[in-house]
Amino acid sequence: MTCWPGGAPYAATVSFDFDAEELMIGENPANANAPGVLSQANYGPTVGVPLILGLLRKHGITATFYIPGKDALRHPDAVRAIIADGHEVAHHGHSHANPTTLTPEEERAELHDGLAALRSFGADVTGYRSPSWEFTPHSLDFLAEAGLEYSSNLLNHILPYQHETHDLVEVPVSWILDDAPHFWFANDTWEKTIRAPREVLDVWLPEIDGIAALGGHAMVTFHPFLSGRPSRLAFLDRVLSHLAATGAWIAPTRDIVTYTREHGPLALNTEGFTDRIAAINLAPTAKEARA
């Protein structure tokens, strides 16, 4: 069983994928000439980030912002504001290109160009999150070669762990606790949906409670262009309050990595979990709601 700092029952990281125009261009290069599409992502650094930073100050939380290098150069004031508030800046590609679409030489160049861009702001960059949450056979080699300390890309655990083949810590992510599957609408295909914040809370809070019951680590992931919208800022506020109310040790990814190196390997608290799941606050079923 893992004992988190201060006797906290579980740990959590509040992370933001700072995906601005490079996200849309990476989805479709033709979007470089589509100002309407680009404006959706532009909302994040211009409006969403300042509002999000205010909420983080309200809660006293230090977050991790995963930033593509080209978006950092495009929106320097937003990056400077993030750093000025003491948040961690981490690598999220340079042009938001999926590594699996690149040659090894291109993937290495993306990594180093993105690092150079972020470090030009004075950021101490120690971690990497792929724009696609995907690796190539070369990715871990390139991360180690660049001197990075951690990856936050895989979905195979709810605890951080040491990679077997590299001196890198993996801090897993989850689609359940990412806002994009729930909130991202795209008008080019109309295949991405807009969900009510209340509905997404009914997905997120029980998952967080389940992770808490196991003594795990909840990596919650937001995108400023999505969760920086007014009603979703209320959603973000509610999630941050829930993490605090349930006793999470809330720390940026770099601190989770330091703790893992000092205390790993970490283990889940599975003893008695089958009894503790009864306390997880699930949303009512339709039948229960009608009763």
C-alpha cells in the first residue's frame, strides 16, 4: 500500500494540454488557412488560460501545463503567465504532430525543437506528453537521450511506475479523466459531441472516488480551449473542490515523479476494496432518478 505525503489517501495531478492552433493544424494541415477553425483553439490561450490561472490561484493548486513548442512561441504572454504563477511547463510536441506519422529523424527533431522553444522562456522542462498519447519504438530512447525524466502517455495503470528499459517514470493518463472525449465539438465532421458539464461530472467524480479508494493517482486532463469556456470553468472548479474535499495530495507531475523515485515501486490499496466501492458516489440510474 502506498502512503502519500501528509497521510493523503491518494494523489492527483491537475494537468492542462495547452493545445492552441497547432492542434487544429496537426488534425488537418489545411486548417492553417481556416481562421474559423483556428479561432476555436485560439480561445484557449487568449481567454481560457487567464481564467484557469485565476481558478488555480483560488484553490492554491500548482498544475502542469503540457505545451507544444510552436504554440508557446505563438502565445508567449500566456506561457509567461503560467510560469509566473509557478506552474510546471512540460513538453507536448513542437507542432502537435503524432509521432507515429514521423520518421525517426523527424520525431527527434520535433522533440528537440519543442524543448528549445519551451526552454527559451526559462522553463525547467523535465517531462513529455505526446500530442497523440502515443509512442513509436524510438520514443523512449529519444526522451532519455534528451535528458527528460518522465513520460505521461500510457493508460495501463493508476499509479506512476518506473519503465523497465529506461530511467524514465511513467505517469499514466486516462481517457475517462480527459475533457476532450466529452467536450470537443468539431464542425468539420460533426462527429465530436457537446456534453453537459453535469453529465461529465457524473463520469469523473466516481472515477476519482474509485482511484481514491485504491490509494492511486488521478491524472485529470483539461484543455484550455475546451474547459476554459464559462460553464466548463464551473465544472473545473467543482473537480478541484472535490479533489481537495476528498483529501488528495495535489501535486504537479514533476513532484509525483520525484515521490515515485524516492518511494517506488508503489502499490495499490486493494485490501477491502470490494467493500469500499459501495461508498463510491455513482450517478443514479434512470430508474432510480424516476423513483
